[in-house]
Amino acid sequence: MENDTLIVVWSSGDRDIALKVAFMYTYNAKKRGWWENVKLVVWGPSARLLSLDRELQEYVGKMRDSGVVLEACITCADEYGVAEDLRALGVDVKKMGVPLTEYYKSGMKVLSF
């Protein structure tokens, strides 16, 4: 599983980076079978951006429907007051420090935007 798993950490609060880079690659990586397992981790300012932007929310829904696993850092989400908004989008909001560390240590491929 580890050799065919991609973790995309999306932390940027920049909408163009989300739409034109992070989301495009993440979605296509799963849809086109470039990676068997794909996770999108919402981290930091991206949590607030996602809670406010309808187009990004729809794109995340499309990713979820294609099989991308959605996770978010609870500490970040709570700092922006958006944990419930993210949960409503189907994002697993949880403590991410240990899981992210395990992703790196396990040899999974981690891509950050």
C-alpha cells in the first residue's frame, strides 16, 4: 500500500494554487489511476479557504466521490472556527501531527502545496 499511496498536503490559502495545481493533480492522480491510494490533507489556511469557497467545496466533493480520502487538522480547523464546516463536506477532521509524521516515516509519497 505504501508504495502506491500519495499524500497531498494542501496548506496554502491561495485559491489559484488550490484550483490550478493541488486539486487538479490530486483529482487526476486518483481518477486516472496514477496512484492507487490518494489522500488530501487540509492543513492551516487552506481550511478557512475551503470553508468559504463554494467552487472549492464542489471540487473537494468531486475528489471525495472519486475515492480521494479527505483529512484535516483539527487544531488548524478549530483555530479558524471551521471544523464543523469541513466535517459537513465529508472531511475527516482529526489530530494530524502523528498521522502526518507516520506518512513521512513510512515512505509514502508526500506532496505539499
